[in-house]
Amino acid sequence: MSHSLPPIAALLLVMALPHAAAGAAAAAAEQRAESLPKIDAATSLLVVSPHPDDESLCCAGVIQRVLHAGGRASVVWVTSGDGSELDLLVVEKSLFVKPEKLRDLAAKRMQEARTAAALLGLPAERQFFLGYPDRGLLKLLTDNYATPYHSKYTAAASVPYDTALFPGHPYTGASLERDFEAVLERVRPSLVLAPSPQDTHPDHRASGILTIRAMSRRDALSRVRYWIIHGGEGWPSPRGLYPALPLTPPPRSRGLTPSAFALDAAEQRRKLEAVRAYRTQMEVMSSFLLAFVRTTELYSVIPVRDGAPTNE
């Protein structure tokens, strides 16, 4: 429990998802059956990526389509992936949590993200790293909204990366929201692709809630579409590289009715290159990552199914 969380923030955390679902559903009623709006030279896309690699898994096809149409595309990475004990074991060859090793891992993952983004055509000035704590985002939006969170992985209580957008900003929910708002101001997106709060990963759920709050304040929820990476045990199936298959809806998308966005052959090839650029992650979960290189990507208009509990 937190004594520091402002009452309005606590209320938003509990109430944001059902209200967002209702608002998005109302907006969807006025749109076509397809999940994504028309992509053209006026499109300004923002992909909200909880960790380096999520942007390529979820959205590489749409990123390329926007750029090919003459629009603008940007990615904001909320964390730098510095909380993976599996990576620590396999990549850093360490059995124990060592903050310096995990910061080194984060530096590698950020460089991989830059490489992957460049392969997709994203210029460096549209790549934003916030540097908030991996596996700590939900805490920032609840217990640590005003009081700094201390990462057990990096031993940091503020953004420790010089290449982040705002180095030194405290690990609080209030600071995270301000930094995210600053990205929205820079990008002024007409389309936002964000994680669904029905994703099983807590950082993904928190990133979805963060997006919902910020876009709700701007009265712009109708611009958001939602995707899932951690969609339930065994999904995507089959695991591994099966580029001729479509991506099937995950169990966690029940009630969201995601629509398929079809990739052409060139977009699919470039997506595969971007995914393979994450060498650290390919070492530990290649069959999972490659399973997202399919003929389609999936997006839904609503963030959560009607009546879904916010802590599911």
C-alpha cells in the first residue's frame, strides 16, 4: 500500500481501464471494421515499447508502412530491459544479480534497439529511451507514484543512462508520466500503438495504463490501438520461424476482437532483420521472438474486454 499515491492517481488506476474500454468502443463504432485508420503522408505514429524488442515484435510492419507512405514514425522505449535474470545468466554469464552487469546489458539492448529501428527506417531523432526500471513500472504507477522506486536489478532510484531522454529523473510515477507527456508533445501522434493491459507481463500492462491515462487527458483515446506480446502460455503457436503463417489471436485477446494487418514480403523480410538484431534476446528466446515474424500483425480498438478486472 502507498501513502504517497495521490487519491486522483489511485482512482485513475482503478477506473481508467473500464472507462477507456467504453470510450474506445464508442469511438470504434464510428470507424470501419479494420482496426487501423488510413495510413498516409499525414500519419504520425508513436509505438510505445515497454522493452527493447517489443516494437519490432508488435509493430515492425506498421512502422514500415507509415514511413513508406511518407508519414512519420517514432518509438518510445519505457525501460531499457535491465531486469532480466535470464539474460544475466546466459548473456552476462552471471549467477547473481550484479547492478553493473545489468546496466551493461541495458546498454547492449539499447544499441540493439537503435540497430533494429534503423533497419526499419526510423531516424535517430525519433528514437526515445526513457530508462525507467524493468519489472518496476506497475510499482511506479501505484506505490511509488511520488516516492522513488529502488530497482533491485540496477540499484538505481533514478534514470541511470546518459543516452536516455531525461537522465537522472527519479523513478516515480509522476516523473514517468511527465516524461511520457514530453514525448507526446514532440511526436504529436495521430496513431499510437500501445500494449493492451490484458498482456500478462506487468511492464506491458503498466505501459498500456500509462498510455491510456496520457491519451485520455488529451481526449485522444480514439487514436490508440492495442497489441499483445505475452498472450498466454504457448502463444504464439507454433514457436519458431514460420513466415507463411498468420499470427493467430492470443488467449489474452478474448473480447478484444483484434484485426489483422497484412505485411507484404518486403516488410516481413525487414521485420525478420530487425528481430534478429536483438542478439542478446535471440540467445535466450529465439523461438519466441521469431514466432512474431508472420504474415500479419494484430491490433485491437479497445484495450480490455468489457468487465475485465484491472488486476488480471
